[in-house]
Amino acid sequence: MRYLSIVILIGLFSFGQKAERDPRLIGQWITLYSTNGTGEIQRDMLFGKNYVETFTKSGKYILDPQFLRDDMKSRGINEPLDYASIPTFSWKTENNEVLIIDSGQGSQKIRYGFSGDTLLKGYPNGHIRYLLKRK
């Protein structure tokens, strides 16, 4: 009986922690802006660039190549972007509130929610990124 109770608890814990893909995320999202921990709009490299993030049904997460090029330039790297060196990202969600982005070398957990057709991604540092669903 004790063994059965342990098996049931393990099964319930595994079921409660099941990672899945929230279908509301599937599609292309245009970055609008980010706010800092006090709610002020950040005029950083994301501001006004309309970078696109894509979440596929199969679980691929695709970053806008222009974002990658701009990020390289901001770090002083002026070589052309080597597309073969871009890691493959995947995504999944937990409980329709936590987005997990995996690069194969590690993962990042981001809280997310929606306000109409806007996706809000909340980061541990208090920053929030606002993205509009592309139609």
C-alpha cells in the first residue's frame, strides 16, 4: 500500500509539472517596447525596431536575424552574421504562465501573459517586453 501511494504521488507530481505548448503563443510577434522595473519605457536596442519572434507549432523558437545582427554590432562585432552558428531554440510552457526557451546549452524561464492581442513577457529583473501578434 505504501509503495502504491508513492507511485501515485510521483504520477500526480509529474502530471502537475507537465510542460506543454500554449497555443496562444503560436505565430509571429512584433516587439513593441520594453519597460524597466519601475514601468518606464526603455529606449534600448529593442525600441522602435519591430523585431519579430516566432513560435512554431512544432516547438521551434525563431529570433529575427536583424536582432542578431544588431546585437553583434552593439558588442563591437562587425563581421557578417554566420547563420550556421545560430543555435536552435525550442519553446514550451508550464501552466499557461511560464515560457521556457531552451537553446540546448541551457534554458530560460520567463513569465508571460496577454492583454488583448499583446503578449507581455516578464523577466526576473522586473523588465517587461510587449509584443503584438502579427496578423
